[in-house]
Amino acid sequence: MAGTVLFKNTARNAHRTRYVTNVDNFSSGMRFTDAPHAAGYAKSIVNFDIKNDGECLVPRGGLHMLGDSLEVSAVFPLHDYCIHHASAMFIQAPSETSEDVKLCKYYIVGASTEVNGVRSFDLANSYLVVENAFKLGAEQPELGISGYDAYNECPTPIAGALTTKPWFTELQGFRTADGSLSDNVARDGIFTSLEGNTYVFVHTATKNILGRLVAQFKSTAAPGHLSQDWGISWWVEEVSPTEIQPTQAMNYGYNMWKDNPYSFVNTVSGTGAIQLTGVIPYAEDGTLLLTARPGTPIIFKLYYRYPQADVDNEDKYLVQWEVQDLNNSADPEVIKKVRGSTEYTPGSDISFAYTPSYTAFSIIVRLYKKSEMASQDAEWESDPTLQALITKDEYLTPNQVTTLASYYLTSNANSTVLNLDAVAYNVATATGMCTWQQRLVVWGVTGAKTTLFVSEVNDPGYMPYPNNCEIFTSDIICAVPYLSSLLVFTKDALYKLTYNDDGLSYTSECIQSRLNMEPADANTVLVVQNMVYFKSGNFYYMIVPNNQNGAQTTQLAPVSRAVEQMFNSLPKVLAEVLNSVYNFTADSYHNPIQLTLLDYCTYVANTQVRNVYKLQCAVHDTHGVTHQWIVDTCLNYDTVLRAWTIYLYQAGPYRMCVYTPSATGEVVFAHLYALAGVLRTCVVQADSTAPNDDFPLDVHRELGNWQFIDTGYRDFSESLKKRFREIQFSVNVLNSQHLYFHTTFTVDDVDTTSMYRYVVTHITDPNDPNYGDAYVDRVLDEELQTPALTEFDTWELDTAAFPDITVHKVRFKVAGKGYGGAVQLLSKNELPFELLYINWVYRVMFAR
């Protein structure tokens, strides 16, 4: 909140009365605009955290390495190494201690390679970095976590590469790499977890497959002795497609994991009896009919297993075909009697051509053995009593009966399943994967970009088609579980899938149309507690619960309205912010900073959603030398305060991967860096009590955790001009150290620069009523110099002069006449402190 009160009342000269307008907090975060700002907002807030609901601003926590780093052997060029993913999975315990498994956190570091034109992670040069959860102490043999180890035991039994998400060539106006594989290394992999198992897509030399990560601790000690250090064997094994029978395929769907999902054969039975495995409908040309129109000739083919004894005995099979209309309760109609059936040799094809007159029907097939028919006919013919009770045909008993439970013909031209073809989709070519209701969900499959594929419950090896599929009107971008539903983002709409009470079918509902999503936006879709965050077009939105009138519905909430102008020209804005904080160039017009987007990702940290743009900043000096830095620029949205802020920190070329997500504290990252030409990895976490960044980099660190705030244009008493006299800062210093600040003051969009240097006067007399105040006075400089517009005037606060107080009021003298002003404050202090408020002191010019 902001308030205006008298600061200095001069009753005799009312026009000389001074007022003070105070800004209590910046709880609303950034509002990136040149228009006048409302209370609670600032134009830019960089490397500050909003504390205590806006009571003060504090430097963001510095990033520090936890524990030791591990060496990872480098075979390929270092820049080709990245982290595929981080997760948790069950690892088999050493046999000497337990036969149980333990859920361990891990991440995979891999060397990127090219397989079939796709950038992937080479399994032969990948490392599993895992908590060493089975270290044994000499006197304490319990299982316990005591560090991290890296293991490279791949690629057996699969020699291949882990697939990665597609990279993008354009994002919000940024200049990116040219899109070639040599420039776009693998940055993020495709994976999902189900019941403590991790599933990945793998490229092999011949095909794409679904794999499961397998790891187990192994003892390196001599037999009979407990080891102090356990190695790990790990590999990726192919998930075997679930074998299904024709009946299961017709009722639940064909398994898309199989190379030939529609191919079935008659095989020898292992039970010594005939087993009818199902009936499949085909067109006259032999193609499978998933759906058909009324009047379509259909060939129904019976699949079965037969005993070898029937072949040895040269027995024959005969078949009776019946049809039943599902729209009424009439008895089945015989359409091919057994007495006129062809005699089939066991193992041969059994089929029947039929043009149904019903729109919904079932097919009943009765199979008879010729030897059994002859025996039954002989019994009937030899028993007059039977002949009086039952006919000869009625006395026949089939050996086996099977039913095609339901088959529907449709004349609805708009039906989503009418034109489905029996295509063998390679679902391992998907560009995304997640887990929903204990099912594996994939999308972005080659040739089926609009189709969502869903596996059976707890059976990733069975992907039924078309029964467990949902077809949308445009390409699928991403899907995420949301509460008990699944949200599916397409290019132009958002759908919600909800399972019905039977647990077998689901309903699809469009909850938002007119979206504008691109493949790169899949990186932004995140679930934040009971909300979903995503990007559409240039702006960001959240799906939030809407419990009005007791209905469990959702609604769309735009969350980036306050910073829409920033996203409309993001490269330019971030260049200005980077230059304001780090002063890359003294003349941004003639010598601009050039930004190249190296990577983009989104993650959740505490209550914030952080959009991370990894930017390569290049500046050419007057001698033609190019200076480059890599800066991770985080645009943060606080889901509780609904406020935006910015983080900047110097980083390396590798993405920091979220290793341990947290909804209540700081996130732990997995980090890669090169040291003396050797790749190393470690875990990194922010510490709010230590704002300095000291996590290791490939290069010497030049850019610190420097805080910056641009208050934006402040329009007080907008109808009257004012003479500004002071800007007052209240700083709570948490230790007795020097703090250095740089300040510029702008009135009506004109920077007021002066030929003064600043001298700080501290009131150190405890008896003085102004004890603790610091006065920043202007003193004429003997050598008058006009600083460049990107330079700040500097002043120092010596807190050591006040050993018994921590909150200091700094009165910064300014001069300028106009309707409104703005202040930019830059702090190069990697120390904990609190910026409590900013006050504006001015004199209103009533008549002059």
C-alpha cells in the first residue's frame, strides 16, 4: 500500500511544504509497463525474493554445491553431455544384506548422439548417478544413504540410445541455433515412472522400442565378507509386448507395441484340447475391418488352437455360424449350418463371408469335430427314445463355442472411429509420455499426431488400439495428469479426459478452445498442486478449480497480464535487464548485447513456477573482441502472491536438471560442469542465508547475485508538478558489513544526472533523535564528468557505525521537476539484507 503524508510543514510558505509518499511493499511483484504503476508493483525486480507477503525484499538464495562432485569420463566432446532425466526407482539390494528393493533417487548423464536422424543419449556412454543407499558401516549394517556414486555398466542387454524431446528453433522472438543436430544437443529426455519403475523410449539400430530401466547393487567384496562399497549394475531391457488373443483384440484393442499387431495364427494347443481364440472381421480384399458401414460384405475368420493328436488322427473340423441382433431379444439366427460346413484340416483357415443386415450384432461360432459328430449321430440313430425326444441336429454337441460379442456398423459420417484404418503405428516414436491412473500414456506418434494412446492398467506392454485411443482434431502438444483426470493440450484446444465409474471407459470434454500452442510449449506444462500452468502464444495461463454452485469444474486464469509487454518483446527486454544489472555495454545503441537462446525449461520450486531461458550473451568491445557469458534468466511466477520476479545467475552450457522437486522448500538440482577437460557432476541447492553463488562452472565466475529494482514511473498527485527532494530507503542489515548500492533517478522519462559525487553522513550520536539515519549529500566534484546513461551513481552504507541497530534509514538527495519519477536501485551485495520500503519526498508546485 502507498500513502502520502506531510513530511515538512511550513505554514508560512505553503508552497514550500514537503510531502512524503511511501511504498510499503512490492507484494504484487513486477508490472512491466511505462505507464504509472499502482501501489505494490515495480517495473523490474531482479534477484530479489518477496518476503513475508511483501513486507520486504531480500536477495535470492545463492546456489551452492552439496557434498562432493563426481567425475564422469568424457568420451565425446564435453558440450555433448547432458542429463537425460532425474527420477526415482526401485533398486535391488545386495544379497548379503537383504533381498528387498529400495526406492532410490538417481539421474542419468549421457553423451548425445544421432540415431536415425534423431538426437539421443548414447547408452554406451551414459552414467547412472544414484544415491549410494546401501553403504554399510563396520558397526552399523543398516541401510542408509551416505552419498552419490556414478556407474557406467550399460548398454547390455540393449545397445541403443535413450530418446529425447524435440528441440525447437524459435521461441518468443529469440534467435536460436540454426536447427541442425550439430548445434542442438539433447537437453531433455522422454521418460515416465509407474510403480517405482522407469520407462523410456530407446532407439536401436533397427527400430524404436519401449524400455525399462533396471538396476541392482552388487557386492564387490570377497565371499562371506560385507563390502564397504557396493557397485551397481544397470541396463535397459525391452518391455515385451503382451501377447493377446483375437477375442481380447476385438473386445479391448490390438496391441500397438507388437510389430504386427493385427497378425494372428492358428497354433498347436498345449492343453491337448481345442481352444477357440476369437473371431476377426476382414474386408473382401483381406484387410482388417475395425469399423464398417451397413451393407458392407464382411469375411469373419475364426482363430483357434488345435491338439497335435487331431493332426495325427487326420480328424476334421466343421463349423456352424450364427448371428444375433443386439437391438432385440430374438434368438440367434443360423446363417451357416454345420451339416453343410466345409471340412477343415486342423490348423487350416476357417472363415465365412456374410453381409449383415443389422447395425449391431454378435457372431456365434460352434466348432465340431468330425469324429465326435459321427459318434453322436450313431448314438442318436441307435436309440429310438432319443429320436422321440430330440432331433438329430439338436443332439449334436459342439466341441467349442466362441462369440464375437458385439460388432457395430455406423452410418454416422462424423464418427471418430468410422475411418479408422488397421495401421501398425510405432508408438515408440512418440514425442511425449506420462502416467495416468496406473496407465502409460503416449502421444506424438509418427503418422498419428492427433491420437492419444493409453495402455492397460499396470500393463505398459499392452497398448490397445483403437479402444484405448482418443483422436483429436489437431496435433497433441502435451498431456498431464490433473487430479483424477487427464488434461490433453492440442494446438488449438484443451480437453479433459475422465474415467467413468466402470473404470474401463472415459469421457472427453473440451474445456478451452482457441488456444495457440506450439511443440515448444510442451516444456511449459506443469502441475502445481491443484492447478496446471502452461503457455499459449506469448503468454502464460493456469487451469484452476472452479467450485461455484458446487460443481467440480475448471476455469482458465491468465497469469501474465502484468508482464504482457515484456513477453511481447522478450529478447529486447531481457537485454535491457541484463545490461542494467551487469552493465555489459556502456552504449547499448551502438554496441548492443546479442542474445542467443541455448535452452528453455520450466520447473516448480516451492510456490514458484520458474521459466528458465539459458541465454548466451555476446558483446563486442571497441577493439572488436567478443566477450561471452552464459546466463540462466528465470522469469518466476509466484502462484501464492500471483507476482512475477526475475532471477539471473551465471551458468554453464548444461541444463540444471531438477533432481529433488519441492513444494515447501528449495529445489535440489543435478549439475554438470567441466574441470580441466573432465566432466563432473554434483547436486546444487539455493541457500537463502548465503546469497552468493559459488556452484562450480566451466569458466571463472564474473557475474554475481546482484539485485536490481526499477520502481517504474510513479505518478503522485498526477495533476500537479513536483520538485523531488529525497528518495528514502529503509534497509535492515543482517550483519555488520558494508553494503554498496548504485542509484539513478528519472523524472518524466528523463534521467537526472548531475555533476556531483555523493558523500554519506551517518548520525552516530545515540542521543540524537535522528540516530541511525544516513544522509547522502551531493558535493561538487572537482573533475566534472558526465557518466554514461547505463552507469549508476554509487553510495555506500557503513553499517559498522551502528553496532546496536540493524534497520537503517537512508535519505538519498535528488533533484528534478516533473509529474512523476522512477528510481533504479542496483545492489552488488551478496550478503543477506532486507529492503523494507522506498519513500518519495517532494514539494508540490501549486501555482508555479
